[in-house]
Amino acid sequence: MGAIECLTIILAGGNGTRLGALTNHNAKPLVHFGGQYRIIDFTLSNCTHSGIFPLGILTQYQASEFQKYIGSGSNWTPDKGCGVHILPSRAGSPYTGTSNAVYQNLKFIEQYQPEHVLILPSDHIYKMNYKEMLDFHKKTDADVTISVTSVPPENASRFGIVNITDTVKITSFTEKPKKPKSSIASMGIYIFKWNQLKKHLIEDENNINSKHDFGKNIIPDFLNSGKKLYAFPFNGYWQDVGTIQSFWKANMDLLSNSFDLYSNEDKWEIFTKPDSSPSHFVLNEANIKNSIISTSSDIHGKVKNSVVCDRVTISPGAEISDCVIMPDAFIGDNVKIHKAVIGTGSWIIKEVVNDVDYRFSSKPGEALLI
């Protein structure tokens, strides 16, 4: 197999515990978003439009579900050969961190002899041309390029925070600092020169004090050893949906057109696995305003400012507002819910109130209030 310019690795092994009941039976990248889509559809579609293949998807939690959903990857590569590989962790050797996951797949990467490796998260909502970032990476002759975006100062402690010069050279990187010195956040998207990354991965694996994490160890090690790190500024819509609050907000942004997903005027279609389910069914007594209703849903009540996923039933007299209703949920007669995420397969037969114990319950009838 001949050498290639760039290989893509997608990190999809975590179970997303901060999303609570949404990930009890599903990996975070496979959680539904915006009705018909899954979160990982955005990363895969970006790869398709950017033309950066082949790619490996590193899985661990619910690995078989990735294989079932993604298969050969043909749904995301309509105009080219697939080049999508599902790479589960080995039995008895679970990934201990993001960089360890890549380390355990050195043989997969080495067979392509890449000059550069693109590392991507699988749980963010955005549209991005990775080819532009790769061109920037090569132009600056960077050892590492990190895609960055501005975040609200009050949220900065959730991210890896960088400080940069006027030439966007990175001078410092701190993972989730308690007192951030800037609001320029890493998006968790990295391009490395492969020969440099391989060296650091091996050294890190032999460090018994390491967390084997890109943000906590690998990136700081590159900086400390005097390597050239550059920031690639991203100015489009981007949302890390790692918490219930951010997941809810990103869904609501679809309704306010903060993120235009459905018009496709930018020619950047988000591909997904086709669903052959029948159309939704809206009864005469139903009242729907400013909402997204997915296939096979049965709507009898009132729905306002909400995203309703596949196969949801909303019974007569129910009132739903500012909510995300996940697939296969049932909302009973006269139930009123405001500003909540209803988990997959939940049966809600009583009014949802702001009760802490109920909010974080993992029992049937999961309602995660915002």
C-alpha cells in the first residue's frame, strides 16, 4: 500500500455519561439529533465534503452499534469508494485515553504511511472543510495544527484553552483550566505530522504518570519540546453537545436558524442512514408551531418550539414546548412539559416538574429538565 498525504482518525469510544439517560443504551455519537440525524453524521459528512479518506473510527462503548449503523460507510461516501473502517478496542485491552486509543491502532495507521494525521471528535455539531485546515497546516509547516473557536468566557473552563500570537502561533495550551486566560478554545480537531505524533505517542505510552490524553498530555508535550503549534481559526457554527444543556441548545438553534441544517444552500449536505419508516401522522386536534417533526410520529396534542424524533406519540391534551423528544417516546394524555429532553423510549404519563431526584432518574419516564 502506497503512502498517502493524510489519514483521518475519528475518536468515538466514550460513553458520554454527561448526557445521562440518552447514552444508557447508545454511544454518544449515535444519539439522535435534529430529528432524523445522529451526532456522528456531522463529522462523517464533513469528511466526505472535504475529501479526506480513508478514515478509521475508534470505538469502544456499544461498538457493535457503530458497525450496525455505519457499516461500510457507503451512506456518507456517495461519490467515491468507501474507505471507512470501524476499529473497536481489543478484548481485554480497553482504551485508557484518547491518545492511547490512537496508540493501540498504530498498525492500522502505519499501513497507509501517511504524511499527516487528522484527529477528529465525534460529538460536535458543525460544518467544516478539513481540506482548508490541512492546506493551512502544510503552509505553516506546523508540527501540530489545532482548530480553535471563540467561546463565551463563562464556558471557557469546559475546553482546552490556547493563547496565540498575532501570527496564530500557539504559545500555551491548558486543558479545562479553572481560571482561563483566554476564551479561545480548542475544538478537539488536530492535524499532526505523523512522524512527530508517532514518536510522542510511544513516549507517552511509556510514561506511567500520563493520562494518555491529547489535551492533558500530548499537546502540552509538543509545546514543551519546542515544536511548532499553530491555531486554525474557525468562525462558523459549532457546538460541543457533551451535556444535556448544550445538546438541548443545539437542537433549539435549528429552530432559530442559528444553524441552518435543512435548506442546504451552502451545498454542504449532512448525510445520514436512510430511514424507510412511514411519514408522521398529525391529527386534526394537533397544534404545531415552529417545530421539527420526524417520521412515524403520531401527534394529537400541542407542540411548540420543539424537536420531535422518530416514532414519538404525543397524546390528546398534551402540551410540549421548548423540548427535544427522543425516538420511541410516549407522552400521555394532558401531560405538560416545558424545556426538557425526553429520553429514548420513555413513557411520560404525568406532568413533569422540576424535581431533582426525578430529573436524574434512569428509570423509564426519563425527563432531563434544562
